[in-house]
Amino acid sequence: MFELSTRTKTVAELPTQVYIEVTNHCNSLCTSCPLTFDHFLPYEPKQHLTWDNFRRMVDQLPAIERAVLHGIGEPLLNRDLPRFVAHLKERGAWVLFNSNGILLDQARGDALVAAGLDELRISLDAVTPELYARLRGVDALPRIMKNLQAFVARHGTQQPRVSLWLVGMHENLHQLPDFVRLGATLGVHEVYLQRLVYFGDGTLIDDGATMTKDQSLYAALEAEQQQLIVACEQLAHSLGLKFQASGATTPHESIAVKGSHPWQGCLRPWSLMYITANGSALPCCISPFAATHYPDIVLGNVLEHPVLDVWNGERYQTLRAAVLSESPAPWPCQHCGVKWSL
């Protein structure tokens, strides 16, 4: 259905995959996140998604196969999260979200399991408290480990599926082997190396930010670092773990440029919708990290206009035409597969 030659600027069917940002508040101060530096604040007021607005969003989608309940913010801060999960499970969706795990206490964890959560992704970025505090802006790693160990002891790692995620940077890559070993120690059988996304035009959001080209691993690894990733793939295999990358089959493949127009391989503008806590539709979960001028990536607002009108509106059509083209500028898509993986 979504072959390059058959893709068009409009799509008759509404998407069956949806990213819903349940909050844009956060309890961390990650140096790799624009939220830390109030980049979105003029355009996205601080908001926990309400039950009524959640229903206004999802009730317009006749079929939801996969629902991702995260965006820019920490999902566990929204007390209605288990209720959102339960409703989506009643509709037959596969439901997941990423979390920093700081608030994963027994009450929240048990409520999410009871609601039917399918997948819980814990994002760490470091395995030592010192580096974690430097990258995440909060001294919380011991608390997260305690929460995660208790959660796995009560519920195991298969329902929901639990995985560990690390945003790869030059500053933390040396901890990758211990990150893989941590998965084995915790009994978590999936570990992921995630892309670092930054403003592709070179804009530096803050002197303390790590969302920079210099920190990115993509297409810039020295032989020693490439060997480290391959060694970690072998280590994971020996420990019986799945070691994968966001947007690619293996971590090693995820840092290699593929083709002269790699963004054309992206199916997101035809297959999914990303909606913020304020109702803004964005191209994907990567775009808010990659766009210097936030209004340029807003495709419409589903709390102000019907989802179908936004889905096939002028802005979405312009985005799809850009992805199909050989030069998608000024959309941040121009850097996908070029400065970070798809």
C-alpha cells in the first residue's frame, strides 16, 4: 500500500497507529531534550492530557492497532494514564510508552498491569549515578533501579514486555557494555540503542545541551567505537538478550547512511499520527527534537478541527510531497537517514 510509486499526498483511511502525548511536564532535565530549555513553551502550554480531550482524540479514529502514549514529557506524571491504557485495550490496540521510571512505584505499576499495558520501555542513558545525573539533570538512578527491580519481581518482563533504552552519545557510549549487562542482571531481555536527534541546521539550543552533532554517533564513529557496538551485539547474544536499535534492525546498521534519498523510506506521514497534549499534530516523534522553529512542523490541531480534516489538510499534503521528493527542506525530514537514523 505504501510503495514509493503508489504513495500520494492524501490518504483515504485514517491512521491506525497513533502517538498521544499524555503530558508535556517532566521530572527530569535531560541535556539532550529541548523541553529542558523551554523550547516548546511559547507554542505548547504545559498540560496534562485530560480524559475528555483524550476521548475527543481517539474517538475520531475508527481503528487503532497501536497506541504509543508518550511524547515530550514523562507519562507517569499523568494520573489518568492507566485509564487511557484500559480504554485503548478495550478497543483492541497494542499499547506502550517510554518512561524514565522515577515514578514507577507499586501503585502505578500495578495499575498499569491491571489496565493491560503491553509494553513498558525504560529510558536510562547511563548505568552509573554520576553520569546519569549529568545527562538527566536529576540524581535518580538508584531510585529507578529499585523501582524496576521491584516491578520485575512482581510482574516479570513479558506482560508487559519490559525493555531498556539508551540514547547513544559519545559521552555515554563507553557504558554500553555495562548497559547490556544491566539488562541481563535485571532479567530484562530487550535492550535498545536509540538515535540522538538534534537541530539539523546546527543551532545550539543551550551551551549545556548534548543534542548536538558532536555528540551524535550517526555516520561518524571511529573504528574503535564501531567495534564496541559490534562487541555489544555479540555480548547481548551470549547473554540471551535482544540488542536492537530504534528505526533499524541492529545497532550497527543504525549508524550507517543508506542511499542518496533515505527519507523516502519513511512511511510515518501515511501510517501514523503524532498528537501533543494540546492537540497539535506533528510529523512524528522525531520532529520536535529536530526543528529549530516549532510552528513549522505543526500540521493542525485535532482539538480544534476534525482529525480527517487535519490528516488530509494542506500541511499534511505538503509534508507528504516533501518526503517523496529529492529535497524535503525545510522539513526536518531532510536530515532523517542523513544526520540520524530513520
